[in-house]
Amino acid sequence: MTLRKGEKMTISIQEHMAIDVCPGPIKPIKQISDYFPRFPRGLPATVGRSGTLRSAVSQPSVSPAEAPRDEDEDVDQLFGAYGTTPAEQPPKYQAPEEVVDPEGYESDDCTTLGTLDFSLLYDQENNALHCTINKAKLPKLDFKKGLKPMDHNGLADPYVKLHLLPGASKANKLRTKTLRNTLNPTWNETLTYYGITDEDMIRKTLRISVCDEDKFRHNEFIGETRIPLKKLKPNQTKNFNICLEKQLPIDKTEDKSLEERGRILISLKYSSQKQGLLVGIIRCAHLAAMDANGYSDPYVKTYLKPDEDKKSKHKTAVKKKTLNPEFNEEFCYEIKHGDLAKKTLEVTVWDYDIGKSNDFIGGVVLGINAKGERLKHWFDCLKNKDKKIERWHTLTNELPGAVLSD
């Protein structure tokens, strides 16, 4: 084609295509990348999720099979991380992955299992974990989603159960009252674990389960959530409103390696007025179960040794069918303050049985020859007259010099 001076050449894209393609019917172009392998550098070729136009930045050379990259926003951020190697090509036009908050997200479980509102507080000074169960929102029955039928009226009789993991004992389990015929229960009930140490807060997890009580069949599991206690800060209430999840397995092999006999809260005070040592047995927590029903009938004995006349024995009342007994009893040993340094306080916990020998659960020894917290507790008592000092102590299944019988 020859152009005269002053004439302009005009050619349409269809004509241009007709020149380049093979003879035959012209196929429509579905997208511009079918014809042009890559956009020229500098063109606004990248569009984000919101539909706004993003300017492309020049990139190092890439193979024709790869899509152009943007230095300011990587492909992984735009389309989700595929975990592919440079030689692999991710699937085209895969939808971006949503970044979700594990403590408050929308998912299928939110609609099928419901949500739970609760708060946790670790009282470090008193070694207590307070769990306040506020309310829940449970779903209506939907057989298409695989929900088990609860009550014939389509409602439930929900309650909440707490379980400290690891730990298989019933002492690690607490529960709220049951609310009848509701899918929107409001408990506003606080359950407390006593004897919780800083070590527990690092290694333990709180499992919270919502169940439906049934008088004639097994109680139905609705959903659960698990909170690692290391997420909590001492003396600060943390609120949660999260979706319930499906039931997860419990690693019982770990429970055996961390099995404990329980803990006891003891107060010591040397009274100048009474010229004696006041020993308070306040409560026990997480005791080992000694009876077939999974509980114990615990009581506590104390001795101040050496005890040549065998008159130093004191004994609390028996608390029936519990692993977290509260005693609040105090005993007085008349003794000069200067003589306490030569004495040892022996505290033992027993399970009461009718018609046979009582079972030893655990014990602890406080005195000048003790170690760690037991020695520190005794020393603080001797150093601070007329001041009551409380400490939690872990029970052991061996007591030096003790006769394990009652």
C-alpha cells in the first residue's frame, strides 16, 4: 500500500487481526491476554479485590507463562498463598483467602453450632481462675446441616461444662446450672478453679463445652471451644464471644504423665496472745479420685513432729463425694516461738471409707528441713508473728517418715 504525501493511514484492530491470523473464520478474543502475552510495562494492569485500578510497577524479566507481578503488593497477598515453587503455576483466578480472627469469625460452624459469650480472670494473688459464663445463641434444628435432634419442641436444655486440660479427673470439671427450653440461654454464672498456679497458666488449656441435658438419654454435645490459659494476663478480665466448634479429641496419654494428687491451701500464724501456732486447713483442689464413683470423701489430718506424747493429731470433718473440698478449720498448737524451728508440720489428706482402711491421697511437710515454697512458708511464719500467711502446696504421694495408714 502506497500513501501519498499528507494522507493518514487508518487501520482497525479487526483488519490488523485479519492480516495476522490464518485464513478462515475469525474467532472472537475472550480476553486481551489471549492475544497479547503480557502487558507492556508501566500500564495499569493490576486490579485489586475492591475493583480499583492499581498501577503496575516494572518487574524483573519473567517467563511468558507467568503473570506480571507488583512489587508493592505481592501475588500471595492478592490471591492467597498457594505454596507453589517458582516452577509451578498457581491456578488461574483463584479467589483470595480471607484472613480471619480466630476469636471472632464467621463460618459455617457459627450458624450450625452457635456462639458463646464468656469472660476469664486469673486472680494471681489468690491462685484462682474465675470463668464467667454469660450467654449463648444456639441454632434452630436443621437436619440438612446434620444437627442431632435435641428436644421434640425444637428447643434445648443447655448447660456449660468446663474442663482443664491436660487432666482426666472429675476435679478438673465444673458445670453451670441447666436452663430449660431455650436456644438463647443466659447464665451469668461464675465457676472458679482454685489452686491455679503460674505454671498451670503456661501449660494448661480450658475446654468449654455446651451440652443439652436429657433425662432419658445421654446428654447431647452441641459445641465447644478451647482457650490456652497463656493468653490471659494476670488480674485482667478477658472477654470472649466466639463460635462453637465441633468436638475435638483429647490426648489422654499426656494426662498420665502429668497426673497429680491434688493441692491444699494452708494458713500459718504464730499467735503471741495464744502462745501457739495456728494451722488453718482452708480447702483442697483437684484431689485424686479414690472411689469407684470417680470421687473421694476427703478429710485432713495434721501433726506437729517430733511428737513424743502423740497428742498433736488434729483432724477435719469429712466432706462427702467431692474432689474440691472446702474445710475452713483451724487448729492451735501451744508451743513457744523459739521451739518452732525444731518442729515439722505434717499435713496428710485421706479418703474416708466405711468398713475398710481409709485411702491415703497425698501429703505435704512444712518445716526447717523442707524446700522451695514449703520452706519459704514456714520461714515467713516464724519471721512474721501474729500475721496469717496462706500458701498453696502440691500434695505428694510419698511422705518421709510417715506411716501411710489411719
